[in-house]
Amino acid sequence: GRRRPQPVAGSEFVVEVDTVVVAIGNGPNPLVPSTTPDLKTNRWGNIVADPETGATSMPGVYAGGDIVTGAATVIQAMGAGKKAAAAMHQYLSGK
């Protein structure tokens, strides 16, 4: 089910940072199916891509991470990016 964080008294702390990336509750861009009709999406609006290469239904277009799997971990998105980068290199190299 959905997580429901509960406050814990006295557990607050401050972390000094240069940048914060907020990525909570994001979903697929609803414009993708209507602006790119050749790009196959599933019923949730996620882009359909080969899990090993990130290749989509459009030649030369690759996708990975949350836009393909739905909400997941950064590590999974990084792994998908690494696989897609290798596939893009092969595609661009004509292999």
C-alpha cells in the first residue's frame, strides 16, 4: 500500500546541501501520447521500452527510469540509463 509517514517527536535534524531535487508523486507526462503518436505507451501512460536496451517503438528513441517503470528507485533508473546508453552507442555506431 501507500506509505503514510508519521511525525516522530524530537527526530528532526538539519542537513546543509547545495541542491535538493524533489521527485515525489511524479507521473508520466500526459502530453507524450498525444504529441508523439508513434511512441507506444501502456494504459498508465508509461513509455513501452525494451528492458535490456531502453529501445522504444520509435527507431533511435530510448527511454528508461520512471517514465518506463513507474515510480521506482534512483538505482533502477541509473541502471536503465546505463543499458540505454550502451544501446544508443551501438545504434549510433551502426552496429
